[in-house]
Amino acid sequence: MSDTSRRKFLAATGVTAAVGGAALVGTASAASAKPSARAARERVLVLVDDPKSDVVTLLVGEDEVVVRDRDLVTRILNAAGGTR
């Protein structure tokens, strides 16, 4: 993702991403979530470009991290569906 498109994404989805992120926090089990020493310490935005894929793009500060996890995609989409 280029810097220009990332800035457009951040500007266009800042509020939506914050609401979606709040919904995701509510779906996680407190017993299963254990922070690691490498956990992000800044804003993280989540992008699922294709709901049928297993790819999740995380925008962490100035970095972009791509994760392949179908279960995570499903949980994000389920949580996002509850915010409409």
C-alpha cells in the first residue's frame, strides 16, 4: 500500500476503524488474549480487502504487516457486521 493510499485510507476510515476496533475488542476472550513483549504500542488499523481471502493487512504506525489467517478474517467480518 503506497503512502498516498494509506493516508487516504486513514482519513476516510478513521472513525469507522475505531468503531470496528472497539467491536473486535468486545469479541475477544480475556482468558485467551495474552500480550507479548512485541505487542504494538500504537494505533493499529485492520484492512480486509477481500472478505473471501485469508489476508488481513495491519497498518501499524508507518508500517504495514500482512497476516494470512482465515479464522481472523472471519472474526473481523463478524465483528464488523455487528456495527451497522
